[in-house]
Amino acid sequence: MTSLSLSNNLTLYPNLTFLQSHYPNRPQRITFPLKKLKTQIGCSTTGQQRPPKKKKTPSDEKGVDPVGFLSKFDISHKQFAQFLRERHKALKELTDEILNRHINLRDMSSGYEILGLHRHPEHRVDYMEWAPGARYCALVGDFNGWSPTENCAKEGHFGHDDYGYWFIILEDKLRNGEQPDELYFQQYNYVDDYDKGDSGVTIEEVFKKANDEYWEPGEDRFLKNRLEVPAKLYEQIFGPNGPQTLEELEEIPDAETRYKAWKEQHKDDPPSNLPSYDVIDSGKEYDIYNVVLDPVSVEKFKTKKPPLPYWFETRKGRKAWLKKYRPCIPHGSKYRVYFNTPSGPLERVPAWATYVEPDADGGQAFATHWEPPPEIAYKWKNARPKVPKSLRIYECHVGISGSEPKVSSFSDFTEKVLPHVKEAGYNAIQLIGVIEHKDYFTVGYRATNLYAVSSRFGTPDDFKRLVDEAHGQGLLVFLEIVHSYSAADEMVGLALFDGTNDCYFHTGKRGHHKHWGTRMFKYGDLDVLHFLLSNLNWWITEYQVDGFQFHSLSSMMYTHNGFALFTGDLEEYCNQYVDRDALLYLMLANEILHALHPDIITIAEDGSKMWSSFLENVPDHDWSMSKIVSALMGNKNYADKMLVYAENHNQSISGGRSFAEILFGEIREASPDKEKLLLRGSSLHKMIRLITMTIGGRAYLNFMGNEFGHPERVEFPMPRNNFSFSLAKRRWDLLANEGLHRDLFAFDKDLMKLDENERILARVFPSIHHVNDNSMVIAYIRGPLLFVFNFHPTDSYEGYRIGVEEAGEYQLVLNTDERKYGGQGLVKDDQYSRTTTGQRTDGLRNSLEVPLPSRTAQVYKLSRILRI
């Protein structure tokens, strides 16, 4: 089971002034004011300091009371309670530290807007990279003959700042016979063929138009005569025959004396149409004066439209740009970043690269500049679907989604898999392995370039089309994000990026995963946080994904990477092995994502192997109903946020076996018990899915192919299997033939349809009132639906009595034993409708007798209420 965040009502900062969201209407608009300011002017003529601001007391804040929070969730463990308080305080301190460097938290999570390669309107491309350990930085590629000196950062602060951010400008080249632009601020529109500047208007005409439209009569007086004000001021102070040299200058009265004298002199002046500004000290001892504004002038200024943006009025279109310039770095160019470090010269794939391709000859990979012309660039067609009340998530891997032994592409997935997902009744897809990674067999978990889609599946525009088509079919798109660790590859990843060992990752043992050989991020570094938080915002902004599953959180939350025995004692979650920096990053990421994108879905990965353990190690007659219910229910305090699954990709990909492989894999064609074994496997396959989906949680997840009982595990091409693709594909052909797999798919499809019609996942937590380990029967009520399960391998019950609260008529709406699902059809049509009796059972006022064959499950719906 995984933790699911549907909406973030509980926030650590309910009165966020540095990150506020306002979205009464669509499209949503988000504002980020810095702080509330009072209009004041500070003077320092006396050298006195202004008194410190009065700090707010805790009673002034309307935030979450940590003590109330602990009581609400019944947390009495003293050490854990203290840990939560310290963590809450540490997050506030981290936020304050961030705001010392960034204007707001949106700025902190939008680094992709300036870092990496970006085309600037002024016929150039800007490149920025963070490499604090480097001494020299240049951009090399096929556009400059891989020269490390042609496009380099300037010396000093023109080329890099004190935090280690390098800045390089690549100017477009003038074509032969073309002259440089007359205006130093000349801008170009790279999308449209023509713009306002192509009309032939001159800058003098633009400025005259701007002044005529902005200034009212009399207001531009001091603009036209710029020396009038200082001349009058000089005359008022010294008279018409004032001193002309410093020697003639006498002692000047202080500001207060001059102000009072001026006020007395002009007390009888007629009213003016110009704004009236007076400075009042109010008898304060320090030199801070409140500015008293004329209300009429203030309102007049507020309603005044901004001046004409002359840079837009002179902006020219794409055709004018291409006629005058050759792009400095054309679309499709290969490039890397070159560093000179204390360890020697290095070439690296830029950390913020958005498209990375391997070298055809097996050499070092390179980034590819992705800037397609407007006529071929992908244009979004569909709006994002609304987030449904309940989520039915179809987990996929693009590379293995085809039926042929090859790496499937984004286009293959769009054309073949999306229609299947829609037909199956799911309303969201979750993609794993999309982010660029060097080795295919790692499934995408050893990510190398966090801002790039994997080039083995297609281009960035191919992925945009996949997301857009999914949205067009009403499917949300979630992305599994790997921020828990990164690949240790130095030639394509982030390891030793700038020649130092502590750029993005911890040094020493803490910087390496204990078992997987990957590198661990340094979450306490603000620049690393800037990189990771911006990465989350990038996928939402650029590719319009609707949510994230954070992969392998135990690897990042604990310094032992989750490879420790957990007994359940709360001390294990707050001891010295907890990585507090990683926890703060997760909290901050969740806060920022939900503030910037209120409908975003965030999922924290967790795992349970109960069903696999039961199927492989426990005989059928020894299954504990109490243990099943306890494991599936989890903690009731968080059940509303739980995503549940019977099997996800871990069972199929991470060295395990799918349920179908366990249940059907050892059945031989010539076996005399073949039909019996197939019936057992089919029954358990359906029952496990039904109880897992309906007993708790707001969301359900299934891995691609398991809905129809995919008979094979997943094994990616690697040296030990001679790089075979035989198990790195899906057997969609099984659905073309009648039999077991089509029957299982029919049941799963009807199960999804039942949730669509009855909103099972969106309903309140189920009331579990019957758990019998002897008869191996479980029953619970969720809304108007009654769920009954008989896990007994041999015993059937003609009239099993189950308690219900409402008296009335109950109709059988889903039966795992129906023939169309591969069952025996033991419950006849005339038994589909059942009426309650007044016999009190299971602590409820009424009861229902239901036929319950072995290894079957039934769902009844209250169709008519009887009033007694």
C-alpha cells in the first residue's frame, strides 16, 4: 500500500505570505507576495537605528498547534512527539533560509526557467549551470567544433557568482551582408512570422506615442525640462543670487527647520492638480517619517495604465530574425559542458539538459538542443481532466508495453496501450522508467538526467503527445519520480559533476547507497533543493503531468537506506538513523506542489508482500482472515489517504513473480488436476483483487497486464540472459482468444465499472462486522454495498447468515463465480435477489442469508429499503 495525497488541507503554514494560492476561477492564477509593506521612508541623518519589530507571539498565529496535532492522532510517545515538534521548527527555519536567497518559494522551484539552455528574445541563447567546484566553464558541441574556448563564461562576476552558478551567452551569427540591429534592446518573436516591429515604426515614434498616452497635460512638464526642479530647489534654498562656489556656501539649516520654513512660506498657496505629499515625524525620536498621501492622487495612480512597452512595439517576427541571423545553436545540435577543475579538464552532460542521447559509437553521451521550429513543435490539444473522487491507476512501463521483443516507443504506447487502459475502465496511468537512465535493465531507477525523457522511447514531443492523448481520453498521467538516489555514472550522470565529490551528493559512506551502488543526494544543500524542487515543477509545467509517485522513500529517509528490521516501535522512526534533511525536503516538496498546483496528486511509495507470502508459503486452509483484514485496513487515521494494490510492478519486475505466475505457472497441460488448479487460481486471482480494492483506501493500482493474469514475469535484457527481450514484453495476444485470460480481464473490467457506477473508493471507510477464521468468511459494508468473501478451499454454505443494518431487498451485482468470469456459476439467477430477516446478527439489527460457494466472493447492493 502507498500513501496518497489527494488534497492538502493540513498545512504547516496556513498564513503563507511568501507562497499564496488564489484560484476562485479557472484558469488558476497564483500570486506570491513577499510581505505586507507599510509605506514608510527612512532617514538616517542622526544615525539612530529604528527599533526592532515586535515579534508575533504563538497566540497570534492561526497555524497548526503541534500539541493539538499530537492529541488528534493519539501520539503519546514522548521521543516521537518531540521529534515532530523539532521537525516542524526545522521546516520553518529552512523556509526562512530559502527566503534569504530566493524571492519566494515559487522562485525556489522554478530554476528551469533560467538554468540550462534558453533562447533569449534578443537574438541569443543563454546558458547557466551550477558547478561550484569548477574554475572555468564553457559550452562545447558540434555547433562550435567542440572548442572549449569559443563559448565560455566571462571572468569575474560577469561569468559566475559566489554560489557557483556559471553564465554563458551565445550570440546568433549575422548572415553575410546583414548589418547589426540599430536598437541595442531589439527583440524577436521566434514563434510568429511577423510582429509589431515589422510594420516599420521607428523608436522615436514609439517613445512619442508612449509619452502621449501615459502623461496627462502638465504631468510631463518635468520630463521635458529636467533641470527645472533642481534649479527651483536651489533658488528656494539660496535665493536668486545664491552662492556659485563651495567657498561662498554658508551653513545649511537642518532638514526639519527648512521643511517648517517652506511650509510657512507656502501656507497660502492655491490648490494644485499635482499630488500632495507631506512628511510628518509625529514627534518620534528616530528619523522615520510616514508619508501622508493624497487619497485622490493614490486612486488616480492605481487606475493609471502602465506605459506603453516599447520593447514589444519594436519586436520583430521570426522571418526577420532568420533573414538577419543564423541560430548560434541550431535545433538538434549536440553539446556538453566543459569544466576546468582542480582535478583537470572535464566534459559533462549538463545537469539541466532536457534531451540526452547516447553516443552511437559507445562513447560519452551528449545533450541534444531541443528547439523545433513552430511548424513542427508539438501543440497541446486537450485540457487536463478533472481529478476524480476515486483513482483507478494503471501502472505502466513504456519499454515493455509492446508485444514484440524490442523497446517500445512513446508512439507505440499511445496508439496501442492507451485504448486498452480506457477500455479496461481505469482513469489514470502511472509511468515508470520515463526519466533518462543509462542502463535499460535498471528499469529507470538509476536516473542520470532528471530533466530529460528517456531518448530510447522517443523525443520530448513524443512524450507530450502521449500525455495529451491520455488527457483526451480522460486519463490522468502520473510519473514515478526518483529523487531518493541517482546513478553513480560520472560520464552521463551527476556524480563528480564539477570534479568534486560533494556537489550534488554526500561525501563518504553517506553518499553511497549501501546495497545498490547509487549516490545519495545532499538534501541539506539549498542548491540541491533548488535542483530537485525545480525538477518536480518542470514535469508539471513542461509535460503537464498530473502527479508523482516518489520512489523508494525508505532509501532517502534513513541513513541505513531502509535495510533494517522494523519492529513497529516509534523510536525507530525518530532515532539517529533518520535523515532529517530528506524528511524536510519531502515536506517542502509536498507543500510547494500543492500550493502551485492545487489539483496535483502526490504518492509516497510503501510496500506490502502479504499476498505473495500467502500464495507462496501458506497452505490455503491456513489463511488467517484476521491477518488479511488487519494488513489491508492499515492505520484508520490515514486510511483516507491510502492507495492500495494487490500487486504492482515490484512483484513482476523486482525479481519476484506475478500472482498469475504463482497460481498458473506450474500447471501442466497433461495434468489430471488442470481444471481444478485453474479454477483455484482464477478464483483467488479475482477475490484478492476484489477485497484489496474495496476494503479501504481512496485509490487502487494495478500493474500493466496483471488485470488479465499475465503469465510471465518481467526480465529486462542484461548479460545474464544474453540481452534477451523474451520476457521484456506483454502478452496482449492472450486477450484475443477465449479462455482464462479473457475471463480474468472481463472480471477486472466489471470491477472497475462497479467503482465507476457506485463510487466505492470515494465512499466512507467500510464497516467490517464479520471476520470468521474458522469458516474463513469476511463480510463488510461500504455505502449501500455488502461484500462477502468465502476463502475456504473446500467448504461451501447454502445459507450463510450475514448481519446488515438496513432491512430490505439486496441485489447481487458482482459474483466472482459467474461463468463469464471463468467460474462455475453455482449461484443461480433466482438467487440473485435476497431479502433480509429481523434476526439480529453480527451486532446488527437485520441479517441476510446468502449462498456462498467455496473460494467465491459476492457484492450485494441495497436496492429497496423496507420500513418496519
